[in-house]
Amino acid sequence: PFLIYDQQTVFKIKEKPDDLAELLRQADQMLLESLYPESYCDSSLEQFSQDGMRMDKSHGIDRGNFTKWNSRYHDPGNQLCRFAEVLGTAYCVTGKEKYADALKKAMLYYAKYGSWVGPECKVKDPTWQSELNTGRFIYGYALGADAIAPVLTTEEWIVITDTVWNKGIACILHDWL
């Protein structure tokens, strides 16, 4: 913990009152944001047969038929990154647990996702267990855990580290090494 948010970094942020005010304004707005349900990520799928005809989800997944299938895992991945950057920094600078609690809630919520990749990765040959959004989630978890380590229970820490390994790092290692 505190590899990124050390005392020197926190002190530099506190020295700039205008920047700090903007950070806290953004953090307070983020406290009002809803988290993305996993069903949202796969709700905007575009499926096409090889001849370009649009197909709906009822046709199922068939490696031979689909050339494009866009899910939206980037939205929760980006949200987690923003939360880690802004809420994590706000917590480290102010010590206000409302920021840490919101970030922890998001981290534990996204840990419940079945995976951090959409169905389009499962139709590749060979199938993918990771993609660019996996990296976004890992970044958000790493930065977030560093920022709020003091408020995480042992059980929460285990959930977060297991999630990063099982849905992130192990999947990337499997696919790319």
C-alpha cells in the first residue's frame, strides 16, 4: 500500500488549493454515479453473419457466423479507473471515508462480474480470456487498492486480490504468454 499515494504526493496535491477544490468537486459528483450492472455490458451487442446481415442475440454464439460482437465492458472499466484516480486521491488527501467507501463499493461490485470480457472474445479461435478492458480493470483495482488499503478488511483485501488475479492477471498470462 501507498506505492503511489505516498505522503509527498499527498502534500503536493494539498499545496494547490484550486486543483484540490476541483478534485473534490469531481469526487462529490462521482458519489452520485450508479455502477454498471453486468447485463449492461452485453446489452448492446452487434452481431453480423459473414455476409453482413444483422442477427439478434436469439441466434446464439457460433464461431463461424459472427464477425462482429461489441460489448461494453469499457464503460465499467473506465468508471473504475476514474473512481480509483479521483475518489482514491480524494480519500488520501482528505481522509474522508465517504470517498474510500464509494471506491470500495465499486471494487467489490465489479469483483462479482463473471469476467471482464464480452462474448466477442469467446468466439475467437482460440478463445480469449482477456482484452484491453481487462487491463483497465486491473489498473483501477491496483490504484484503488493502493489508495484505500487502510479501510479494507482482510476479507475485502482477499476478494480484491483474488479478483485481480483470477479475472485479470491469470487471464492475460493465459492469452498472451
